[in-house]
Amino acid sequence: MTGPVNHMSKSSLQPDTRDRFNDLAVKGEIQRWQPATLIGGGEDITVPRLMPKRLYAAIISQFLHGERATAKLCRRLIGAIDDPVVHRFLVTQIADETRHAEAYARYLDHLGGARAVDANFGQALNQALEWSGPPQAWMLGFHVLLEGEALRTLADFQEFWPCPVFRRMNALISRDEARHVAFGKLFLRDTLPRMAAAERRAIYHQLDVFWRDVGGGLLADTWVPGIFTRGLRQRWLDDGWRHHCRAFADVGLLPSRQISEGAAA
Ligand SMILES: [Fe+2]
Ligand SMILES: [Fe+2]
């Protein structure tokens, strides 16, 4: 995406949106929790049956890297959006993401330490952090797509992964993530209707590329070898994209009919 980042004045947000940002910020300030107390009780970490420990650690590590990238993104959003109520919420989100990263890092300490970011995923994150253009593209990429994906994936893992420490940690993380997604969707529903259709279509195409880049590691068989066939992994990615497209339509990026037709220009 090209062009300078748009700076938005606070008057461009509706009073109702601003009230709800305040409510979400207050919730974020109240609902803080301590990673040290959650994982420090000496309870054993349970690796899923038939899964090598190094693979389990590699997958959990991707969440850690996603958290760190999201905290970076929030700092950039503070620079791009000139509005104290948005800043107030984003400060709570940075605290949340920092805490999530700490929780994953502590958990990974019991599994031999954090592993490297998957090359495709890391590159997709770095490229997205460099997007210029309106901050709405970042919100769609991080608050709707990535955080929505984290919620979707954690809900699935929660079902199949037996570790009680992981479950407890992720119940708390998912509660925070739901608040972040709510913030992003409110911001987008308020501001996207005032954006030109051509600009919204350009963002949609950017998100499409981002999703393929994020999923590249999964298809390239680097972090779930032998667990699923390539066909099943492709289906998982396709289901995810449909899920995220519904969310894009829901916040007013494009009418759902255009999205299902691939947002033909
Ligand atoms: Fe997070
Ligand atoms: Fe988040």
C-alpha cells in the first residue's frame, strides 16, 4: 500500500464510539492479570500426546512472535491516530500484548525456550508493520484478521491440547483478545463508510496477500509436519479466509457479495 499514513482528528469519531472505547479501556485496566502467578506454581506442562516437544514449542512460539508484533503495531497506531481516547485504549492493549508475550515466554521456558519465528510468518508480519496508507489497513490486518485468527486457533487448540496451564493461560489471553477485536471493529465500523470504495478495495487485496503470506508456512510444511495432509491444511486456510472475509464485510470494508466474488475491481 502506498501513500502517507493518514492522521485522523478526534472529531472524526462518533461520540458513541468514543464512549465505547472508554468503556473498553476501563475494562482493560481492570482485567489485568499476572503471568508469573499463572505459570509459577510448579505445575507440569503437558505436551499433547504423539506430538514432539520441539514441535509443540515451535507452534506456541509463533503466538509469542505474533504478540510482540502486535504490541509494535499498537505503538505505530498511537503515532498514526491523533485521538486521546484511542490512545488510552491502545495503551491498555500494549500492556495486554506485553503480558501475553511474557506468559508465552514463561510457558516456553519449560519447553526449552522460545523457538524462532516461522520464516513466512515473520516476513508477513514485518511487511505488514511497514504498510503505509490509512491506519484502517493495519486495524483490519491485525485487529480483525490476526487477532481473529488467534481466537479461532486457540479455541481449536484448547479443545485438543490437554495442558491445564495452557488452558488457563489461554482463557485469560482470549478474553483480552476479544476486547482488542471489539475495539478494532468499532473503529472500522465508524470510519470505513467514509472511505472511498477504491481505497477499501485496495485494502482488501492487501489483506488477501497478507493472508496467503501468513499461511505460507503452514502450506510449506514447516511448523506442523506430519500432523495434517496438505489438503487438510489448505482447507484450514480456506475456512480461515472465509471466516475473516465475513468479519471484513461485517465492519463495512466491502459488501459481502463483492467479497465473495473476490472484490473484482
Ligand atoms: Fe495478545
Ligand atoms: Fe491482542
